[in-house]
Amino acid sequence: MSSIDDAFGQFLNSPLFAHLQELAARLRRIIASIFIFLAIFFIFGPGYIKVPRTALTLPFIGHVVITRIPIIVPSFIDSFSNVIVRFLIFSELPPGLTVINVGAFDSVYSSLQVSFLISVVVSMPVILTQMWRFISPGLYEREKDNIRWTLPPAVLLFIAGALFAYFIVIPVLMYVVKLYILSLGVQSYLSIKSFVTIVVGFMLAFGVSFEMPIVMVTLTRFGFVEPPLWIKNWRYGVIGSFIIALILSPGVTGGLIETVIGLTLSGLYIVGALVSARVEVKKNPA
């Protein structure tokens, strides 16, 4: 038993255990941030207080009259997440397709799902900061510069992928679903749980898929893949893009959405290959 106790004591005093403790502390901060914002979006909502009628002249806006001031109030029924769910229903659904509540708590689950997604997005500065403070002490200065260079385009590409799903993929999908339901001669209804899951899932999936150029450039910057391999194997990249398109698409659009997604991801692959070649030229001018 003494040998086991000695080994356990050595583990408690080892640098590995100290790193695990630091990792656990930073994970707790990330979880706390997400939980706090989730509670805010799920429990609180927009409100206002009335004020005496006041006329103001604002720069770039002009003459305005203020009769109330917006504030945040506790409102489980009219929370921020419920406002967003209502906005998604009225903006993404085509006329004739109605959202209904099937399960007793489907609407609550949908609101909670949206709250979680928004809380993760809003907590992203905290998440990135905690992750950076954990890994940065073990990186060389060149590796730190590479990661700093990667973060802004990664965020922009994720937003672009989410917007691509929101403005192109989901509206077309909902319209095709409506036509398919009507062709069967049944009522065109969609459960709120299914609808919110589709919207949130597609926006996350496309946001992650649009990170393809960043992954390619990062692998090139750290020397894992040579730039000629990306260009030489472009056919496999295009095939892989269409395979991802088949996985992401529900397969009820007659090949339309699959083709659009496949061509978009193929274009991103080509962009990633060209940028990777440019990065390699900058690193090794000779």
C-alpha cells in the first residue's frame, strides 16, 4: 500500500496534475459563462419603461421623439430565446407550412436549445481566452503568431457558413418539405421541436463545414501537409465536398441543395489550396 500511496503522492505533486487542475479551472469558467448567458436568454426578455415625451436630435439620425426606454426584464414567456424562435418561424417558413407544438414541453425544449446556442456564441470570447491562456505557455512564438492569424478568418468563415444555411439552405429545404407534404394530401404541419432542431443543426453544421480552408492552411503552416498535395489531389477534395453535401442534405430536394453545397465546399477547397500555396511561398521564398 505504501508504494501505491507514494505513487499517488508523486502524481499529485507532478506537473501533469497541475496542468489538469488548471484545465479543470478554465473549463469551470467556460461552463459558468455559458450557464450564466443561458439563464439570461432563457429567463429574461426585452421590456421598456415609459418616460415623459422627449424630443432629441441625434447625429446621423435626425429628429426623434422618445416615449419609452428599452430595458431587460424577467420574462419566461417572452424571453429573448422565445423572441428569436418566433423570428425564425416567421422568417424561415414558407406560406402554408405551419409550426405546431406536439409534445408538452417541445416549445420549452426549443427555447432552451436556442438559448444554449446563443449563449455559446456570446461566450466565445471567454472560451477562446481561456483556451488561449491554457495552451499559449507551451507554444513557440511562431506558433502563437500562426494561431492569432487563424482566429479572425475562422470566426468569419463560421458566420458565413451559418448565414449560408440560414438564407439559402433552410428556406429551400422548408419549401421542398412543404411541397412534399402537400403531394401526399396531408396537412402541412411541422413540429416546433423538429423545426428548431433543423435550423440550429444546419447552421452549426455549415458553420463548421466552412472551416475547411482554415484547416487546410493550418496544416500547411505547421508543416503537416505540403501545398502541392492539396492541388495535386483536388479531385479527392471535390469528391469529399460532395460527400459532405450528401451527409448534410436531407436528400429531399431532388439534388438541388446537394449540388449547391457541393459546389460551395469545392470552391472553399480550391481557395484553401491556393492560400496554402501562398503561405508556403511566404515561409520559404527560395
